[in-house]
Amino acid sequence: MIQTLSKPKDQRLTHSRISWQQFKLLEQGFADSPGIRLFYYRGEVEILAVSQDHETFSRFIGILLAIYFEEKGIEFTPTGSFTQEKEGVASAQADESYSIGKLKKTPDLSIEVVFTSGNLSKLNRYQELGVPEVWFWEDGLFTLHHLREDGYQRIYTSEVLPDLDMDLLTRCVLMTSTVEAMRFFRKTISQFQ
């Protein structure tokens, strides 16, 4: 597993009955606060202070996916944690997000590293925003969800990246050495081209 300095200490605070205007004021108040993420869904605001461990896993997942895209020759735009919004209804900041092919207003894939609860409310936000696929990394596992007409469905193989071996990705994220994980990931995916 990636070596971390401490146990995960993400802090999550939620408030209900908050208007969109109040949310936007809160957002302005936290604009210069690194490591603070704000989310909104139909009157509920979530304020998340992310830990170093959270950022470590998020960035490493992004590095491995960049290797995958390069090895497979897939054009992509990493859009990171940019704010995705539907005014008055939902606002979210994924840990990592990607447009596959051309840059799109709504990313094809959003990834959340979860050290706190709240996956259902997160999926509701992403559904409102129309994100086709959402992955959660929690407790050493990925859970994948693809948007259907009636909401998100749990899937076991990515539909956005159907050739990606999720077991391999998981194994590499959990390896102790990031360098060895990157080498092993690249070598393994390049063998199956």
C-alpha cells in the first residue's frame, strides 16, 4: 500500500436547508483554503477537508490512469477537481475527472477517493450533473457506477474504459513502492496490446 504518514483524517461536515445563494457565499469564503472542497445537492452542503492520504491516493490513481491512456493511445483531457455545476441544483468537485477524446463540458469519468461516508449523496450529485461514469476508491477497492436512464447502476468493468483491468489497477494502487507499481502497471498493460 502507498506509504502514508498518518491514518486518514478527512473531515466531513454537512448542513441542510442551504440555498444556492448561501452556498455560493460559502464557496467564496473558502476560495483561498487549500484542501477544502464544497459540494451542493438540493439544499444540502457538504464541506470536506481532505487529508494528505486522500490526496496521495487520488494523485496516484491519476498517474496510473495517465500511463494507461498513453499505453493504449487514448486521447484524454484530465480535468482534475474542477467544479462541475448545475446552477441551483448541484455542485461537485471530483478528486480526478477525465474527458475521453475531446474536452467536454461534463467529464466522461469522475473518481472520488472516499475516507468518509456519503456515496449515495455523491451519486445523486453526479446524476444531476450527467456524469456517465463515477468510480469510488474506498477501503482499498474501486466501486464503479454507470449512469442509466433510471440512475446509476453498479458495474464491475468500466464502460468508459472497457479494456482497463480494474483488478490490476487496484493491485498497483496498493503496492508499497510507487515506482514499482508504475513499472508493473505499464509492463502488464503493454503486454496485452
